[in-house]
Amino acid sequence: MDIHRCRFVPFKAAAINAVAFSHPHLAADSKYSRGAPARMAIGRANGDIEIWNPMHGTWLQETTIPGGQDRSVEGLAWVVGDDEELDNNSGSSSANGNKGRPIISHGSLRLFSIGYTNTITEWDLDKGCAKRHASGQHGELWCLATQPKGPAASAQRLVGGTMDGCLALYTTEDDDLRFQRLCRTPKKSVKIVSIAFQTRQLAVAGCSDGTIRVFDIRNGAILHAMTMGRELLAERALSSSGKGNKGGNGGGSAKNVIVWSVRCLPNGDIVSGDSTGQICIWDGTTYTQAQRIQSHTQDVLSLATSADGSSIVSGGMDRRVVLYREIAGQTSRWAKVWHRRYHQHDVKALAAFEAKGVSVVVAGGPDATPVVLPLQKSGFEHHRTLSHLPQTVPVASAPDARLVICWWERRVEIWAFDTTLNEILSDPTADTSDADMLDRNRRLVGRILIKGDANITAAAISPDGSLVVVATINEVKAFQLCKAPSGELVISKVAVPAAVANKGASGAAISPSGRWVALSNGVENHVTVLEALGADSDEETKKITFRAKPSRLSRLRRSIPNHELFSGLGRYDRRVTRLVFSPDSKLLAVGDLAGYIDTWVLRGPNGVSDEASAVDAADGEDGEMVDAPNDDEEEDSDASSDEDSSDAEGGDELDTHANKWVRNPRAKQMPKLSGAPVVLSFSADVPGAPAVAGEAVDTASSTAARDYVLLAVTATSRLFAFNPLRARLVPWLRRLTPANLPLEFRNIRDIAKGVLWQGPRLWIYGTTFLFMVDTSVEPAPASSSAITSSTDKAGASSTALSTPSADPPKRKRKRGDDTGAGGRMTLAGVGPQRVQMVVESAEGGAGEWVDVDMEGTEDKSGDGYDDDSDDSDDSESDSDNGEAASHAQKLLHQQQQHQQQLKHQKKSPRKTRKQQQQEDEEKEADNQLQKHLRSPQPQQPRWWHTFKYRPILGVVPLAAASSSSSSSTSTSGYPSLEVALIERPGWDIDLPLRYGGDER
């Protein structure tokens, strides 16, 4: 596979301003709430709101509610309804799985946000847009909090702090949002910047004048006012005047201390963080200061507490995250445990989440990267950095035209790749070491700006590059691309039917033929399909138009119990997240968050023939029949899914020769996946053509394909492959069972984002990894001793290849041992990972730093994982490839050493003769490696992976891989594949200036 590595997309990661969990402390809540659908919301500076599912530490970014122009999310709050226990007199097995067990109906979830205006917005998670707004006669809202739950049937209120010193109360009863009243302070110049609830009726507010005020929201009275003390104000004044304001951000005069954050412990005590870098513990009964801890060098911006009140976490402007614990044997006395710097800028938001087996704190700030920290097992587990990139890839390509589009906010850019990578490498005059030369290969040829204030939700481009569809939450627009005689790209608008143009969409896909456009919108029970006339014409000047009446393809109605449909997140799980067409544009598949897959086939002159879609129950093939769905997956009796006339509305219904989309006859037999599909993709297999996926390379041309191959990758990294017309699992799926997948793939914590097909090869990529699995290579028998064959090692990453083959096999690390953050710390991870020393230069110059060989001190176990695992991995060996694997291993190891040396050489301003010689040797080693990987091998590796590229925004093909064309087939026997890999590293994020520079 040829890779164009680039960072040219207009992606700008926005700062994290707020983090909120719907159920922060499930472990401490009632028995009913423990099974509630917990979600995390992240608010960003560009107005986007991301909805994450913790999934016991998997952390799936399910959807993103797009923001808009001049919008910002500065605060988030969840309102959770009361759980109810319903009688299960019927003994339905769908309720909790046991007959007679009570049915728990979880309270509905509602999400609210503020953004430096006087308005509170409620968001519709089903549609991904604003549901309602409410505002009052008060200033801008700076903070937001939810009133704790009270007796049953009592509504929760939202309380916001304003810039004019008021508490604004909003009621959420009757599924509405209304302004109720104001609680005022004596001084209008005071700003309320933080708020928390001590009890259901007492609100604690942190103010900009160094005061913490306690309000009774029933009558608006101020019960208590706590100040920081005169000695603290004196220290603040001295620090500001004598030390250049190192202890704060100058958010007021030297007399003022800003209380940026307040939290309340379960015992009623109050914790505050202020602009002096201190946290204060206040007695919740007497409202006096009990303790003061100086833990930050600059302002404390955020706080989080554990459910039992035994831990406090603070984040500040000095990039520190500090953990505090109660001192054993001393009542209400706290001590600082440690501090770390996980972020590149301020730690502006902190939120704790504790559930069964999960105990973490999520931190965020201007560097746009969420960091998950262990709370309960802090010091025993690693932290985990989530991706700042979206789960849905904002990049698409037109392989036939070598065009790539990328979008962000309200802009779409179009890039062209002029020369293939093979032509560049084969040119003797080209300097492949010059990065600028590779950059000049791509050109920005066009830009599309979307009018309005709504950001783009989805975009797509046809494979020939003639049609681009852009969708926002409010409208759908289409553009035609064509080349002018001068060679420039001309962009013109294409009229979209009004029924679709004014409705908006959350997902879009264009068929490979360019004739069909599929649109989805949230949880709607249908998918809209537009037919583009003239899109598949050979005339370059043909104007593309859409048929006036679109088709509506109804999704299968699932028998979901009412207590699930109208509780918790409601129909949010039925939100469509994936749309994909088959290679011949005759089959359409969509997947939702619940794991359901719906498919439709094209009938007509250009559609699937009856012979291809017919099912022979006694065909005798070795494919595994998919079990019929249970009651939860069956269609309602009133759904007319078997009639073709109900599947498509509109179009030329009177013309019997017209193409028409109908539901796949076997759609009801497609099973529900074990998790949300994060990847949905068709292979190149089509009925009547030679099989490609899962077949041996040398026999691919002689095997006839009778069905499509649809691959689904779930959030838990499970792989499923179906023949959708026959509702069967493909025969080669047994090669991709978890037991047969490589250990390196099973240990990857990041979620897959996309997949590319290269004949039978699967190239799966995520934010930090690129993994290849060959579905045509049979795994070795289970009696083998190691899962990683010598062929696998030949294609593995340089890190894996640096391990000698004589080392014992790696053991599978137990998943579920951690509490939702990183993996457990091991003894092997405590030792020195990198030791350097200064070596004097032979020419008498300044000494240089070199790595010290620590091979003798490495852990002799060689696995780096816990030894208490009971199940070890089976392995497979291949003696035919031993010599090739050894040669590739030596080359990759040599290249790794040269790259390590080159990294240190860049620190010296002048290159010595030895350094220049090492650079030449590195180039030679790299050329030998490329020649070896391109040369024919005795047998292709079954899998290969690398972590070299990170973080990956997306990978898109630049040339269509066709196994039937001999000219496009490489010497290895697989179709050639050329892709563009787009990276967006964290250091490329534009960060604002930081206050102060004293970091110790």
C-alpha cells in the first residue's frame, strides 16, 4: 500500500470548556440508577457538543451536535428524571431477562448548555439540534448547575450564575424550560463565576470579590458569606506587586480573589479553588475555614470530588492536576498526594464518574484533548488520553479523479493529487527525502463556503469527482465539479428538491456510480434517497439534476418495549451513524447506535437480478446461517415490510421499467450487533463477479461470488462479516474470531474509525494505529505455540520486531482489571525506559547525548504484561518464511536505530562527519526496506500493524483497487492501493497565550 502522509485539512481542534456526566456517581445512587444509560457531554469553544459513552472504559464518541458561527459552550448540565419500578405481570423475557422480575424504567435524560449569553439551551439528542431556548431579565450566564433530586415527582431546577451578581432559577417541570425568578446579591459589580449545591435548597456560589455566598433558593436570601481573609488578600497584593503576578492571572485588582470553582462533599463541607492557587476546605455546619492548601502556582480553575467524599481533584492554570486525600485518623483534614501535568495548557474542566468497576476523572482545557485519570486506583493505573479528533471522519475522496475533500465548521476544501507515489519514487531526479517535494504534489483546487451560521454535519463526493453533497442540520446543498478548458476546477450549484433541501441531514453518502445520494437525519425511521440524473453520463458537460421526488426507504420497526422507548435516552440509540453503498451501487446498508443494520436492494433495469437476490435454503455452502432474530429484533405486526410498495415512496411508480429501491427480503434475519458499529463497509465482491474478500489469492479468479460482503466493526473491536442477500455469516469469518486475531490488535484501546479493502486484505485504522488483516490466509491449528507467526513478525511494526524471536510469547492482558482509564502499572514499567549520557566528540567539539544500552537491565519475562493471566495465546509458525522474516526484522531494526540516532543529531546545530555518515546509512537502510517490502514474498503476512502515524484524522483511497485488472495488481498478487493518510497532531493546535511562566 502506497501512503501519502499529509496534514493539509482545515481542521481546528476547539478548546474544551465544560465536561458533565449524566450520572456522576452511579455507584452511590439507588439500585435503579445503577443500570441507567450514563453519558458524558463535552462542550467546546466552537459550539460543538460531543456525546460520549463510557462503556466500562471503552469511551465511544457516539455523536457530535454541531455548533455554529460565534457560538461557544461554557457550561453543561444534565437533568435526570426519576426511575420507576413497573410490574412485570406478563413475565416478559425482554425485561431484564427473567420472568416475574420487576421492570426498571429509567428517568429521561435532558441536556442543557450556556454560552456567555443570557439564554439556556436544551438539546434534542435524537435529532442533534437545539430543542428549545429560555432566557430572563438578567446578565450573561457564567456557570450552570442542576438542583439535586428530591421526592418523587418533584422537578429539578436549573440555577445559573450571572455577571451582574444574580442567581437565575429555571424550572424544568412538565418537560419544559421556563425562567422562574432571580436571587440577587447586594453588589451588582460582583460576578458569580461558580456554583454548587450543598443541599437541595442551598446553593453555594463563588464570586469575583473573593467571597463564597450561600443562597436559599426558596426565597432568594443570602444565608452566609465567607471571605478568604485579610492575610490572603495581603499575600495576593504582595504577589501581584512584587513578583510580577506569578500567583494569578490578573483577573481583577490586587485586592480581589476570584473563586473560580466550588464543590460540596457528601458530609456538607465546601471545597473552593481560587485565583491564589489554593484550595480551601470550609466546614459545612459553621461555614468557617477549616483548612487551606497551597498546591498550585497559579489559579485553580476546576474541582472534582469522589462519590464518598474521600478524594478531591483540582486543575489549574499551571497545567497541574492535583489529588488530595483525607488524612487517616484526622477528621476533615486533607493532604496533597501528588500532582501531574497531563495538558499543554490550562486545566479548565474536571468531572468525576464512578460506576460499577469504573472510577475516573475526565480533564479538559484549551489543548482540546480529554484526559481520563484513575480516581479510586490513582497511582496504580496509567492515565488515558482520548482523541481530540472526531470519530466520524471529515475526509472523503474521489479515487477516479484523485480528489480529496475535507470539511470543518462551514468550509469545504478540495485538494488534488497530481502524481502517484510510485511515479515519485521511480523518478531518478526526485529527492524523496525532501518533504516539500511531496507537499508540492498536492494542490488546493477549490473551496466551498456554506452560508448561514450552522456547521457542516456531513459531506460526500462521488468517485468521479463530479458531485459534492454538503449537509447541515438545517439544509442540504449539492455542487457539481468540472474542469474548465484552462484546467481550473469550476464549481456550480445543483438544485436540490425542496423537500430535502430545507430539512437538513446528519449523514450523507453517494453511490460509486454517482447516481444515488442517501441521506439520514437522526433517529428518523426512514432514509431518503435522491436520484441524480446525468451523474453517470459520459458527457463531461452534462448538467447534473435531481429527480424532483425523492424516495423514502422505511427502516425495520423493532419491537422495543415502551419502558425502554420512553425512558433514559429514549430513541437516541436508533440514531443512524453509518451509511454505505455496495461497489455496484445496487445495495444500501445503514447502521445505528443500537447495533441494528437495515439493507435495501435496487430493483429494475440497473438493479440486482432476481437470481442474485434469491435465497436457496439448501445450497449446501459452508457459510453459517444467521439465526432468526428474537422478539426484540422482530418487526411489529403492523409494519408492511414485505411489500415493495411500502419501501419506496415517490419516483416513477407507474413505470414498471424504472429503478426502485426495495427492502432486502432477508433484512429481518440480519442480527443485532453486540455493540454500535463504528465501521460499516462493503468489499469489492458483487454477485456474478469473481470473489475477492476471504479467498486465496491464486484462486480468486476461479471462485464465483454469489453475494455481497458487508463488514461491520463494533466499538468493542468485534468484527462481523455478512452476506446480506442470504443473511449469512461469511465462511472466512472464523479466521477473524477474537481467538484468531493478533494479540496486538486485541490490546489496542482506541476505537476503529474506518477500513479500506485491498482484495482480501483489510486495512483497519484508528486514531493511533493502522492494522492489516489478510482474510485469505488460514490461521495455523490451535496446537501451535504462539499466535504471532514468523510471517506476522516480518510485517509487524518496528517495536514488535525489535523483540528477539527467542523471547517467550506474550500473554494476553486481562481486560476489565482497570477502572476505566489506562492499564495497570506493572513492575516492568517502573524501570528506566531511556537513559542517556554525554559522549565527547572525537573532533573536540561539544559533547552529544547518546542512549545507554539498557538491554542487560530489561525485564527477563519479555512480555510487559501481568503474569497472573490464566489464558495464554495460541500461536502459529511458518517455516517457509523464516528467512524472509529474519531479513525484514534486521532491516526494520536497523532503520529504527538510525531513526533514534537521527533524533539526537537534530539537537546539534552542526553536522559532523560521523553524523552525515549515519544519515547516509539510514537512507540506504530505508531504501533496502522499501525494496524488500515491495519484492515478492514466499507467502504474504497474515497481519501487519504500525503505530507510526498518529493521530490519524482519516485515510482515504486515491486510486480504485481492482483485482480484475492486471495493470493494477502488484507483484505480491494483491491489487495496488494508494491512499492519503491525514494526520492532525496535538502540537499543531493553536493555543492561546498562557499567564505566568513559573512552572516547578
